Amino acid sequence: MKIMPMTVRPLKASKDTSRVGLDGLGISVCELSASGMCGSITAPQEPNKPLRTGRMRRYRVLPYVLAVLVAVCLGGLWWVRHPQEPPLAQGTALFLTPHPDDETFGMGQAISHQVRSGRRVVVVLMTDGEGSEIAKDWAANGGTDVDGDADIDRWDFGLARRAEFESAMRALGVSEWRCEGASASQGATGIQDGTLSGIELASVVESIAAQYEPVSYFTVMEYRGDSARLTGDTKPNEDHTALCEAVCDVAVESETQAYFYKPYAYYKSAKILRWAPLVSRGDSEDFERKKVAVQAYSGIAKRSTLTLWVNSQKDRDEYAVPLSWIGGE
Ligand SMILES: [Zn+2]
């Protein structure tokens, strides 16, 4: 077979080998180069073309970079907020609550989880909460003479609150609890509401714990800086602060596990604003028990802190601060 030599029509524009001339031929410089027919023809480059291409590449990559950044941020947020199982006690789970309802609102699922995991659970009600602002309102509107001494006073109110606490304990499956409050003796013995900061609380906590050793501590977190961003009852409570600090001191001293829960987290109307280093939840049975226990507080606690009563039944999560965050190591 005879191979005919390929002919290439010479470019007319010998003095002008611009892209216009090549475009007119319907062929590109690159195509010519690739086929080896380019010869000495070179297309002049626009001086700023490589720069523009670089910018274009950057613009094309930008959405992907942003998507990765958003994914990393969302992943981090999920990791920080995703609920874990409530921590289990090493030994007796010793729950200390300053007033009736703090334990159920703040750590009801944590209590139930310990019970159902077979731990020995002891819940200590430090005061009967008889100093509440609504004590007089309660006495005037449906309050009863609980102790039968022919009057309706704050001690009756304290005993009524204690009764709510005991119903809640039964709903959570707790069989051991103790009440350190003063209502039963009308102030003669026991700890009165509002006085935790004025007593040697750390030694009280130590002497209680000594009866159940070894223990892990579960109590309330003091308000600290959270109060500035709270809606609702924003007053830091002195009893909460005192109990938190006493348990913290004792736990650090004895190198004991301790967790501090935030019942006040539920004051925050938006769930996204509720946060703690440890966000935990029990299983559905724990949550059901907690809801029944919160219902046990439908008399006084509901009237006193309606927001907590409502939100603690809606939110599956509980918010805790481990000792290492506040006690240091
Ligand atoms: Zn309280």
C-alpha cells in the first residue's frame, strides 16, 4: 500500500500566529503540538492567564474546604454533646440533695440507672426545703396540718415536701433514703433550710459517707457563671453552693469519684443552651421512672419551679460536671 504523505496547509499568518488565526483554521495549538505537526508555531500566552487559572482553581476548591470545615465543627459539637450512659458508682451510689426535687429534676435517670444496675443506692435529703418563698402561699391555699399540732406552718410545709420526695424515691425504685431536715422536730434537731453554708458541712458529709463506704458521690452543681445566662429563677442558691463545695472538698481529699449535676440547666428554654461536660441519659425505663418521680412533685415543687418541672420531663438528657473539672487533679 502506498502511503500518501500528509500535507499541511501552510498558515497564512506567518507574521501573525495568534489564536485568532488558528481558531480560524478550526484547530488549536495544542492539537497541533500533540500530533507533532506544530513545528515552530507557538501561541503567545496572555501574561495574566496562569494567575487567573490559579484563582479559578481556588474558587472551585473553596466550597469543598468549607464543607469539610462545617463537617468537622458538627462532628466536634456532636462529640461534646452526645449523651453517654450515666456513670456507675464504685461502691455505694451516695446521692446528696440540698432540697426535695433537686435530685429528681437533675439526676432522676442517674438514680434509676444505678438502682437497675444493681448498685446500692442511698439518697440523702439534706434539708426539707421549708424556707421556700411559697411556704406561706401553700399554707393559705390548700396547706394542711401535717404534724397535727393545730397550726399550719413552715414545718408542715417541710413535711409535705418531704412526702413528695419519698414518693419520688419510690417511683425511682430507691429503697434507702434518709432525711436530715429539721421539720419532723420543728427545728429542734436536724438541718434547717438555708443553713448549709453555716455548718461544718464537709464533716457532715464525711460522717454520712463513712456509713456506706466505699462510695461515689452524686450531688448538685453550684450555679457559677451559668446563672448569668439563665432565664427563670436566676438566684444562685447558697445551699446548692455549700453542698457542692463540701462534696468537692471531701471527694478530693479522699480521692473519691464524684459528679455534680445541674438541675438548673432546665431553666434554659432552648435545649441547645443546656450543656455540661458530661451529658448522660439512661434507657427508656429510666426516663419513664424519672417522669413518674417528677409527677410526684405535682403539688409543691410544680408550683414553686414550674419551668424545671415541665422541662425535666421533656428532656432525655441530664447534665453533669465530673470532679476533675472542678476539683482539679
Ligand atoms: Zn434546691
